[in-house]
Amino acid sequence: MQTVAAVPSAFADPREIIAREPMHPRQILAIAIATALNALDGFDVLSISFASPGIAKQWGVDRAALGVVLSMELIGMALGAFALGALADRIGRRPTILACLVIMAVGMGLAAVSSNVVMLSGVRLFTGLGIGGMLAATNAIVAECSNARRRNLAIAIMAGGYPMGAIVGGSVASLLLAATARWQTVFVFGAVASASFIPFVLWLVPETIAFLCVRRPADALRRINRTMIRQGRAALDEMPPADPFANRAGIREAFAPGMVGLTMLLIASYFFHIMTFYFLMKWTPKVVADMGYTAAAAGGVLVWANVGGATGSVTLSLLTQRFDVRRLVIGAMLGGCVAIAALGQGITGLLGLSVAAGVAGFFTNGATAGLYAVFAQAFPARLRAGGTGLVIGIGRGGAALGPILAGLLFSFGWPLSVVAPVMACGCLLGSIALSRVHVETRPD
């Protein structure tokens, strides 16, 4: 597929060319790698969930303490999304992704040799920094490599990589647990997988043209033209006009007049929804194991939750081509609320648990995928990674709160039939916040 700019190159804005023209295979490749990186995120986040039954058994960790351990990388993700997301708007999406991969590989390796709960908690906090930064940077890359017509679809597909990583990685983890009976092997696999992505990013993912146009480093025109030529497009004679707001781009702009209300509603929507989502993802293996099933079988139920999640992401991504993404997300959140509440109502067999978890994953991950598309619409290119990182960073407080709150409720003696409906309310609150959000599609 070869495309050529339809206007004289001296007057062309490459962002507008990318927005209006069909996507080149190199753009699709960059989006595919970003999707794979999000899949890696999905496995790295849930690796502790697959390992948790073995950790609890070996170290004698009770439910309340385990809830804290399960939340540590989510706290790290909040910090990483906030700090590294803002960094991606300053130094670039590509170098930020490479730094995140190094952090994730080192963190997963250290988790495999942890000898106590305190060490493991610290290591998972560190690993979360890379995972959180990765999500903000890949969201920006996909938005900026896509044309306007396919942007929501591409972002939703990228978000669908998260459950796919949990499916594939979780299946491998279940096999490793069954073969070795050692939870450490889950983290060894994660370390190797994280490190293996570094050369792919170095070779195949260029810095985005939108970032180069906004930040305008000394060699910006050369780098833009190299990417344009590789995509079969005409080179530019000169840089497009500078963004007059580029120098003020930063976290403060997200709270400027005209943006603060939108930012706060997005944070609230993500915070409450993701609290419910991570209750499902973090506690499913332990709840199933406590019913008397093996760690491998419990991990299998979580895999089915992610099969449902992947299906939900794909379904929602296709629907965004015909329907408003915000309305779709609200509907998915409401479906997730009902599905999570029903999960604790007397379902005990592995088949029933797997189906119920799959339905819950369908709605909750579909909503999560759609939220990332909403973020890309809401923030301009100069603030896209930082704004997304801000929302994810603060919102991840809900991700950390979900497993901790559920652990406390379980420690109080509350049964799953009560805990599940309480935790399901996060999706309801998230849908209410999102119903107040209004965003316009941006050309960049």
C-alpha cells in the first residue's frame, strides 16, 4: 500500500496527511508491536495473580496481607503512568518504552528470587513503574500512528492486547506451575519475555511524527522525513508551523480552565471502573483455589476471564466504527457491574466459574479498552501521553484499592456473595462519571 501526500510538501502538515490517508503497513506494524507490548503488560500485571496461591501456601500469607501484595505493582503503575507518561511527552514515546521494558525485565527477574513478602512487595512496586509508563506511551503511539478513521479501532485493539497477554502468558504460567509446582517460574518467564521485546522496539518502532512536530528537536525534520519516506509519502521541505501551546504542555495544562472538568471526570470514571476490574483479575485465582481447586485450575479460570476480556475488546473495537465510543463504554460498564455481582452468587463448578468469569471479563475489559480511546480523543498530542498517564496514574489508585478492599472485606468474614456485589459498584460509579464527559474527535 503506497500513498503520496496530495498537497505540495512545503506546505504539508504530516499529522494531517497521516490523519486523512490510508494506513501504511509500517504504521500497522508499529500498532501491532504496541499491542504486543500491552499484551506483555497484561501478563506482567497478572503474573502475581497466577503465583499468589503458591506464595500464600509457601509463606503462610493471610488474605488481608495477600491483598496488599497483589496491589503493590498497581501502586507502582500509578506512579509510573504519572511520571513516565509525562516523560514520554518530553523525551519521546520510543525511549520511554525502552526504559519501561528494562524496568519490567529487571523487576520480574528480581521477583523470581524474592525470599519474603517485604522483598516481593518492593520488587512488584518497582515493576509497576515500567508497566504504568508503558501503557501511557503505547496509547500515545497507537493514537499517533493511526489515521483518524481507524484511531478508535486501533486503540481498542491495542487495549485488547492486555487480556491476550494474560491468556497466552497465563496458559504458559499454568503449564509451568503444573510442571514445576514453583511459583517463581512465572516470573522467570515474564523477565525473559520482557527483555525479548527490546530489539523489536529498537528496530521497528520510530518516534511518532506527532511528537516530533510538537517538541521539535534539532533533527526533527530529518526524522520526520525518514518516517514519511518509509511510509511511501513525500518528504517535507520544512517543518509545519509550531504549536503555540507546546511550551506550556504538561500536567498543569490538564487542570487549566476548560480542561479541568474533563480531566476530573475521566479520572473518576477510570478510578471506579478499574477498582472493580482488578478485583476480578487479582482475586479470581485465590477465590477459586479456596474452593478446593489446584493453583493450575484456578489460573485456568483467570485465563477464561481474559478470554472474555479479549472478546469484549474486539467486539467493542468493531462497534466503535458505527457507534459513539463513550456510549459503548457506559453500556459495557453497566454490563460489568451486573456480571461481577452475579459472579459470587453460588457458582462453584469449574465450568460455571469459567463462564461467569468470561462474561465479567467481556464487559469489564471491553469498557477498559474503550476508555483508552476516549483518553486519546480528550487530550491533544502535546498532552496525550502525559494526560493519559495522569488519568491512569491517579485512576490506578482504584486498581490498588480494589484488591486491598476486597482482602479486608474477606478478612472480616464477608462471603463472596456479598463482597462481589459491593466491588461491582465501581463499574456503576464509573459509568455515571463517564456519562458527564463530552469530547470531540481530534485530527492529531
